[in-house]
Amino acid sequence: MKKIENPPVADTNLLTRRSALALGLTATAGLMLNLKGSAAEAKRKVVVWSEGTANVDPVAGKVYPNDINSAIAEGLKPLESEGWQVIKASLNDPDQGISDNLLKSTDVLIWWGHKKHNEVKDELVSKIVARVKEDGMGFIGTHSAHFSKALKALLGTRCSWREYVADGTSAEIIVKLPDHPICKGVKNFKLPAIERYGEPFAVPTPEAVPLEGIYTRPDGKTENARMGLCWTVGKGKVFYFTPGHETYNDYFRPEVRQIFVNAVQWAAPKA
């Protein structure tokens, strides 16, 4: 047998490089899995805020026993299958329902208020306005939230209507811009009773009015009014929806719920 005087020696440098490469690929794969996991866990967030008065009002409490934010949040459940987290908040909660951490992680804030606008702290309003203007958070105000501090600060006007009358007036909601994202899947519908908010509405000229309405008074006279208005404020989108009086079941109606689902998706900043 021929003796091998100098047996081959493994190239340790090559092995080291190969090992490092394998370890690097393994680490990269692990990092990618972690990133995918984090992305799956990071849901978009819509917060539905109300002042906590509808459920304690003797009449409104029969319509909204769990308050209006619960009714609106319930209507947003279809968003959960699309990766959204729906959160309820109230003026009665700690930090008036909107902590700094919650606000920073909120993509869209929905606001309903009526009797306690002045109890909302100016500091909180300033933070909400900054989130909309600087970070692109969407803001949706509905019905008597036209007088909320937040909407008035965002639009820079009084946000008042000519009159407010609950006299048995009904309304037909008209889809004026059927191709607008807020009107997706929505057709004209009627509300058998509505609190009439008479034009003019003291707000800046909207960039779009996807929804209009025709009021019919008890005496048969009719009157037109805007029902859904859109603005861009800084980096954020703002939508105001006129119906939603606390003694009427507007927020349980399928057409209204579809409008809110659409409005959240429209107002949300791009992912």
C-alpha cells in the first residue's frame, strides 16, 4: 500500500466561510419570519368615541342601551376580516378615552358627541388635530359632532347649521357620487325620522359631497341638505355624516353601516 506522506488537510477558511454563510441565511430566514409575524399582528385600528350620554337618556337609552359607540363599532365588524381592530372609547374612560399611546396607534377616529363638547380637554383636541394634520390619521364626525371641538379645530369654522329641528321630518339619502369610495355598495335610502339640520352649514367648501339628502317635513314641504361631506386637512382625510340623532336607530341601518365601513377605509392613511 502506498503511503501517503502528506494527507490532504481541510480548508478551514473555506469551512468557516461556508458556516458563516449558512448561519447568515438561517438568521435572515428567521428575521423574515419574524417580520411577517409582526406584520400579521400589526392590525390597523379604528377607534369609535362617544361622550357616554345616549345610553343614559331615558328616550335614547331605549334605542342605544350600550351607547352609540357600541352601535357604530358593531357595524364595523366586517373590517375585522380585513385586518382591522375596532376599539370603543368614551369620555368617561381614563384619559377621556384617548390615551397618548392609543392615539398614536389609531388610523381612523370616529367621533359622536352632543351635550358634553366643552368637557373635552383642549390638550386632547390639539393632539387629535396634530395626528390628522401631521400624521394623516383619518377623522369621521357624525351628527351633533359637528359642534365638537375636534371638528371645529380641524375645519377652522363654527361648523353650525341654520337650524336644528326634530319635528317628524323624514329624509331620503341620495348617493350623489356613486363612484366615490364612501358610496361603494350604497343606494338611495330613506330615514323615516331625522333631526333636520338646515343649510347653510358653516364649513369650508368640501372637496367632495358624495351624499346629499332631501328632507320632507310633516307639512309635505321639501328641503335639500348635504349629508356626507369630505375634506383633506393637512395629511389627513375628514368625513362628516349628518344623520345620527340619538333617538333614531340610524346606526343600526345596513346602509348607514356600509357608509361607515367605506368611510373608514377611505379615511385611513395609506399603509
